[in-house]
Amino acid sequence: MNDGSLPKIEPCTLQSLEEWAKLRHALWPDGPVQEHRSEAQAMLWEQKKAVAFLVRLADGTAAGFAEAALRHDYVNGCATSPVAFLEGIYVEPEHRHRGLARVLCRAVEDWARRLGCREFASDVLIENIASQDMHRALGFEETERVVYYRKPLSPG
């Protein structure tokens, strides 16, 4: 029960779409807000495959979000399938270090358990030390590091 001082976790809905899209844009600023809105709206129709939660402060401000998806393909470091995969998590900088990411992850974990998942995974860019620290603080353990390569192919 929310006593007014605790953050409130709620599933993202059409009613919270604008707040969610703005938070997504803060995490992934390369795409326009409209693109984030479209992607978020598409997620709402895939509720058995993906989920998103907002965390609200006592005053109703949306301070962060988490998105997760069920992955049935191989997930690095995992031994089961499906795996709940943390696709993105973001808390506004002025609200960090208050446990909001932790309550967001708990909501995702509860969703994943209800769908039969036994593992919760994520990934982080190798240079994103702050996110690596956050993942460890949330109970994730590093399983491996991978360097991806690509080679362009000329036509013909």
C-alpha cells in the first residue's frame, strides 16, 4: 500500500504514453520522441512478450521507467528459456540513488516469474561504468564480455 511517501510502480499504458516516451528519449536521445512514442505504443500490444513500468514519486511525477522483454533465443550467460531481459531502465538524474531502479526491477522480476522465467538478464555497453555499477547494486552478476565485429561487403 502506498502511504503517499513511497514511490508507486505502475504498468505503462496509453494514458502514460507521453511521459513514457519522454523518459525513453532521455535514455536513448538519438531517436525523436515520436519514434519512441510509436515503439512504446507497439509494446502495449505485446503484453505477453514485453512489459514496461513507470515509477512515480509521491507528487505524481514520473521519475523513471523500466522495459523488459521475454527472449526465447539464447541469452548470453543464461541457461534457461525464456529469459526476462531488461531492455532499458532509466531514472531521472535528480531522483537517482533513492532505490527507484530497484523497485522498477522488482516489478519486472514479478512479471517474469508469473510468466515462468527463472533468469533475468541485461547488457551494458562496456564503457558505461555507471550502468555496470547499477546492475551490480541491483544483484546482477557479470557473466561474460563480448566484442562485436562487422565487415562491410561490397556489392557483387
